[in-house]
Amino acid sequence: GAKDVPDSCGGKFEKPGEFAKFMYEVMAVLKREGRVDQGASMGHVIVGGLSGGGRPLGFILDTGGLNDSIKEAWIIDGAYEQHDKLAKNFVSTLTTTGPQVLRSVFTTPNAADNADVMALIGTPNGRPVMVADDEQMADYSKQIPDLMRRNQILFIRSVLPHDAFKLTERYLAPLISTSGYLRAIPNPQ
């Protein structure tokens, strides 16, 4: 990702088309190293941002250049700014290209920012937004994956602190296991 840039900045990812360029460079390296087949092409892309990563995520979703490939966006306590860019692809119910799934997990201090993103998505004729609170869940380990499976656009307020380890420990496994685009990598034997 971004190198030698101020905190929360996306470097070149903030320039139109640069995320696509980066991803095609990654694909070339994977092919060169034999990690993917030579005939492989860009497939379904899932993007995410944790904390300050929400800013570059907004630019990636807005002008990154891969919207036909990006299928899911995950924001983990990172919707501090770029509200319009984070919401843009999820507003229209008629969209068949671009990201279809949005997951935003946020802590209480970030609730107002997430409310702004939700309002942008839901108005005037936007897509349905599901909001959940893990403090109200009797068994979040079962309820969170169930909510993720049933809702394309889901915002979850977490009682956890703004701590990368704690947030990813609780939410990353359900994000991965409920994704419509990820699959387990076979164990080579």
C-alpha cells in the first residue's frame, strides 16, 4: 500500500486509476513468482480499511479504477471522512456493477460518521441498510455471521475499543466466512 505518506493518507491510491494499476502490478508479480496461473486474470476483489485506512478506501471506491471487479468493501472503524465516496457505490438499487456488499464495524466514537454514511446510502431512494449493535447480542459469535449472510449493507456498532487486534479478532473471521467471493485454499499434501 501507501509508502512514506502521512498517517491516514492513501498516497497514490488517492489518484484516479492508481489502485487498478497497483493491483495489476500485484497480479504480474504473483504470475512471475508462480503463485497464480499465467492465464489468471483479475477476479472478484474485496477491499477494506481499518481506522485511517478508511480514507484511502474512499478514494479506491470512488476513482480507483476497479469498480467492476470490487465486490465487497469492509470498513473497520474507519469511516472518519470520505463519507460520500464510501457511500457512492451503494446508493443505487439499480447498480449491477461495482461493490454490492458493504460491511462497516464501528466503535461508539465513530458512530456519527457511520450515521452520515448510512444516511447517504439510504436517501433518497437508496438501498436497505441494516444496523446492529453487538452489545444487544446474546451470542455475537453466531448472530454476527447470520446478519452478514442476510444483509448486503450492514453496519455494526461494537462495544470493543478502537483496537486493531480486538476488532479483527471478533469481526475478521465472520467477514471472511460470510463473503460470497472467498473460498478456503486447499491444503497442499
